[in-house]
Amino acid sequence: MKKSPLPFLIGIAVIAALGFGATKLFGNQYYYFAAYVVLQYIVLSTGWNILGGYTGYVNFGVAGFFAIGAYTSVVLVKTFHAPMPVLILAGGAAAGLIGLGTGYLTLRLKGVFFSIATLALAIVLQTFVTNWDYVGGSRGVYTIRPKTVLFFDNYVEFLFIVMLLLALFAVATAWLIERSWIGRGLSAIRDDEVAAEAMGVPTLRLKLFATTVSGFMMGIAGAPYPYYVTYLDPASGFSLAYAVNSVAMPLIGGTTHWFGPVIGAVLLGTAQQVATVTISSAVNLLIVGILLVVFVVVAPEGIIGLFTKRNRKRA
Amino acid sequence: MSLDLLGNALVAGLLLGGFYAAVTVGITIAFGMLDIVNIAHPAFIMLGSFIAYFVNQAFGVDPIAIGVVFAPVFFVFGMVVYRIYYTAFERRGQESIRGLAFFFGVLFIGEVSLILTFGVDYRSVEAPYIGAGINLGPIGVPMRLFLPFVVSVVMLGLLQLFLGRTFFGRAIKAVSQDRLALQLMAANPARIKELAFGLSIGTASVAGSLLIIIGPVEPSIGRDYIGRVFAICVLGGMTSVPGTLIAAFIIGVAESFTSTFYGPSWSPAIAFGLLLLVLAVRPAGLLGR
Amino acid sequence: MVALLEVTDVTKRFGGFIALDSVSVEVQEGERLGLIGPNGSGKSTLVNCISGVLRNEGGAITFDGADMRGLPAHRRTRLGIARSFQIPKPFVSMTVLENLAIPLEYAAREWAHPGQVIDDAMAILAQVGLAEKADQRSHGLTQIELRKLELARAVAAKPKLLIADEAMAGLSSTEVDDILNLLLMLNNQGITIIMIEHIMRAVMMFSQRIVVLDAGRKIADGAPEEVVRNPAVEKAYLGE
């Protein structure tokens, strides 16, 4: 409640500056591709965690919200040649609205039904997209990167910076929520929803807020994706990898603190980028799944939890 | 719209529905009666399907027989899974996020393990009745739908008898109906729940073998069943085996009609749509605290 | 004078089971009301209907002149009804102080004044004797400390009416006195209190008036000495 915001804000500014600087110094495109994925997972994990870790409601349909962002971009690029900021806002808004709608239908029931609804939602969205020819259906759709872009040598570096800014935005939002009275209300809902309601917390309203913000974040993570991947089909847009990683990264990193999803995304994301070169992507995902189960059983408060426990024992 | 088409769609829907009930009854027990959100249930079903495939291909054994023979193995496996779940989560009162994430992880590990072992191609079994059918006038009744239907109904009937007439069965019902009272009396229903969960997974062995008789399978189709299974369970009143059967018929017929008149790719959306509808109308048993 | 809380002909059913059958109670401002009755008589159900956790099917509940129909629990808390839970439900991830911050920020609407929240919280903790535990999480607290936290949290909602649901159950004799004095002190500060208890000496010492429920019906309502001698009350507790 009392810490100064200055260190955090300075940190954000420094990282942004470093990012810009890097694009001027390093030419090897591979690093930008890899960093984009890790940054994307920071956004997805942080977004997931606002509803999952802070509020206690688990979204298993992250792939669906991500794909909403991606496919909204496809539609806007195809129809209007819309610029990146519009794509991001529209993708986020669409995903946020779907989150709000799902929440409105299910958040008055036991938390489990929200989770099941998100799982089923992702599958249904995939069905819709597969049947929608305008966005390519099952055949997929091509999105061509512009040859030139302001300030940057190429579009990939631009995408990297876009995702870096989105990641910083996501983390800053989570940090803001966490240290505010709204964040405390969400924690109260997670700890004991009945008691929270009895203590004056408008639980339904806060849950809908968290769902919308969370959905928005997952949508903005997906908005630049068609440009990143250039060929988008339902299999890649709704990939299994998003589903498990967005849940595993916060759970492994730590769900009660904004830094947890970041640690999880950086560690797991980087490891997977390195590993995909050497082992198959299926084995990759299997390991993530196993890590998820192990951490959930053995270290429920994640890596951050392991550190705070050690500190508490010393104190 | 021809009457023949309608008739065939109806019959196919009912037969499919019977099978869906077999898939769902495991959830009716685990989720409806024991409040364990085992979203990994489809993974166990897929495991059953692939075991049936493997043994059938290697030894030529009838798939239904495989499913029944392996049911005790799945039963034990289910008890082990419950033990882990209980020790890690239920005992500490943390079923909500952690338990869900646990089962999600299991679902995921299941699917990916199957992909690694068997690949992503469609697999099917061979049996003399697959491909055969009988004709009741204009209605064709494929054996690959009819036999699973029969087996499903028999399995559900046996379960219903078990729950109503045996000691353990009634103990399971008691646990489901008076969870709170049992908790307040510090009685430990864990033993009963362990057996019940084992039973729930045991049904997956049979359901899996039926699934691969009905049609070819590949590891990811388990996910299509998640929405269906919970939709049927909720629609059927959560704790009732007959309710599960009726709800399964409804969803089976709805899917069959949609598939016949609009195309098969919309089937997963039907169950989900119905689930949302049911949740929106909100029967009292679902209200959150 | 209009009563602070008016419960009129309230009925609550769970399926076929009638938990409350046309119960009517009035509570005046500043009053100390005891609510007693055998197990299963509907006391908790009545509390849940008043606080908004449950919706009653029949009858009306009016608080401070306002009809409570359709209002969710958090709104009723903001209007001035606070309750503690029979089995304490602390916010386990938060410190004792943060537990009080929630009702202060939400029910008492002090979210815009973080400094005042801390001051108010420490003052309440000092009142109940938990000031040294302010920075601890709840899982290290003893039973009585948990009960005090439960009450402190309800007080932090700055209520006009506080419902203390079996706050003394299972405590030792001195601990019961501790809670009793706390409730009396809160009442002196102007908070109307409904005490639900099984510990008769506490109820008798605390209450200005006692209401007795049995099998969902009110069977007695009056001064403690009268209620205790009421044959219907004896029968309810001891059987025929």
C-alpha cells in the first residue's frame, strides 16, 4: 500500500529504451522472432493471471481469446488495411467483450462452470473460424508484411517493439491493479468470495471487470500475430501451446504477484525456444504439461512462493 | 426434407446419444456426485480408445471385450489419480484453481502422450460388425452405432443398480447428497470417493472402446467431448444416471439433425450452445456461493 | 419510533423443507438482541436472509427504512448490516490489517483515503486486542484471535447493525467473557447487536431482549427472565 511507484516506472522506461536501442544494434532476425514469442507469452500470462491468480477464476480457453485478437486483425487488414494501433485496440476490444459475455453468463455460478465454459468456448470459436471462408477457413490466410516501416530496418523489428510495448503495458496494468484497492478486492474474492461479498465487495462487478481486462490483454497479444506468422490457420491460431503455456507460466512463476507470470514466461518461453531446435514440439509441450502438474502439486505458490517462504523462514 | 432423412437422423441421434451417455456417466459420478472437476475425463476415454486400437491390431481381440477387460485396470488407475488429487488438493481445501489446473495438466499430458506414441493419424479398429447394418424399412441401423448403444445402456443400467442396491453404491449417493453433513461430522468420505472415482475412470475404458468402434479416432478429438460431457451432465441434473441418459439423447439428436442438415463441422458448437443455454437458465443446483 | 430492522413474515424454503416459517422480528436502534434456538431451528438461515446471502421467498425485510428486497449482500453491508461468520472466514492471503482494509475500503467506502484506512484499521485492532498481530497472516492465529478478527472485520464495515453468529462457540470461560465485553463495548459505541449464541449465561448477561426460534418458527420474544421461564422454550430445548 505504501511503496513508491517510481522504481517500477523507471524500470519500464529503461526496458523500453533498451528495446529500441537493441533494434539499432542487432541485426540477427532470429533473436527478434524468438523474443517476440517470449514477450507474447508475458502478455498472455499476465492477462490470464489477472483473472486466474488474482481473482481465482481459471480460464482454459486462452487460445480462443488469442485467436479472437488474431482473426479480428485478419478481418480488419483484409477489409480496411487498418494500421497496427487499430488492430490492437480492436482485437483487444473484441476479446474483452467476449470475456465479458462469457463471464456474465457463468460468473454467478460456481467457478467451475466458468472454466468449463471457457474450454468449450475455445473449441466453438475454432469451429466458427474453420467454417468462415472470409478468413480462410481451414485453408488459412496469408498476411503480407509491409516492406518498409518508420524508424525500423524491417517489419520484424517493428513487431518486436510492438510486442515489447504491449508486454510493458500488460505488466504495468497488472502492477497497478495489484497495488490498488481493486486488487485487494480481487484477492478477497479469491480467498473467500462469500466473506468478500459480506464485507461489501461487489463480487460480480469485480469479476466481470477482471474477465474483461484479462480478455482484452489476451486479445491484444493476438492482434499482431497474423503479421508475425504471415500464414495463419486455425491450427496455429488456436494452438494447444497457448492453452497450456498461459496456465503453466503463471502457476510456475507465481500467481499472486505481477512478476510471477513474467518469470514463468521468460523461463518457460526461452527454454521452449531453445528446445524446439533440438526436440520436437510435442515433447516440448509434454514437458510443460508435466511441469504444470508438478508445480501445482508441489509448489502451489510458484517460484516466487519458494523465495518468499525462504525469506519468511529467515525472518 | 424427406421423411427418410429425418428418420435416419433421429435414429442415428438416439444411438449416438446412448453412447454419449456412456462417455458422460463418468463425469456424472466424478463431478455430479463427488464434486471433482475432472476435465481430464476425455483423456481417459481417448486412452481407452487407443488401448482398444493397439490390442485389437496386435491380437485381433474384439474391442468391446478389450474395453471391459481393461476396466478394472482403469479402475485402479482412477483410484491412484484420486489419491494424488486428494493429498495435494482436497485435503488442503484448495480444490478450486489448483485442482482444476491439475486435471487440465493431466488432460494435456494425456493428449500429447498419445500424439507422441501413436501420431496424429486417425486410427480405427477391425471387427466383423463394423460396416454391417440392418434395415428397418427406410431406416438404416448401422451396427457400429447399434452395438455401442446397447453396451452403453447395459453399462448405465448396471451402474444404476449398483448405486441403488449395493452398500458402496448407496454410500456414494450418501456422500454426494450430504457432503456438508459428512464434513461437519468429521467423517472421512475419502475412501468412498476413491472407489467412486475409480469407478468413474473404469467407465472410460469401456466408453473409449465404444468410441473407436463408432468411428476412427485421433488424439485431439477428446477435446470435442469436454463441452458435450459437461453439457449432458448439467442438463441431466448432475447426479442422476437416468437423467444423463435422457440428456444424452437430447444432445445426440440435436447434433444429428444439425449434422444432417447443416454439416458435421458444427457438432461441437451444439453441445456448447446447449450448455450455455442451460447455464443461462440456471437450474438451482448450479448456483454459486 | 421506526425500528432499525424490521423482519416481517419472512419465509425461506429449501426445496420441500421449510427453514423459516413466517418469522417476524423487530430490532430497535441501539438494542442488544439475543437470538437462540435449538440446532436446525433456522437461526443461521434468518441471518443469511437478513444479510442477503440468501433470498427469502415470502415476507419483507426493511432496514433503516429501506426495503432490502433484491439487494445483494454487498449492498446491504454498505447500508449498514454487517455479520461475522460462525466458522471464521479470514482472507488467508492477507495480513490481519489487510483483512480489515477490505471492509473499510468497500463497505465504509474509504478506498480513496489509504491513510485513513490504516488509521481506522489499527484503531479497531487496538480495540479488540489484535494490534500486535496487524502484520501477520491469519493462519498463525489462535481460535479466539480468529474470532476477534472476524468481529473486527465486521466492525470495520462501520455498521449500524452487527450480527454476531456464534462468536463464542467452543471458547473457554475467560475467552467467552473477553468476547462478551467486546460486544458490550461495541454496543456502547452505538452499534445495534444481534447475538446468536448457545452459551446461555452469555446470552442472559448480554441481551435486553431474546427471540427464540424452533423449527423455523418464532416461539418467544421478550425480556430474558420471561423467555427463560416460557414453557414452549423449555419444550423446544428439552423435548416433551
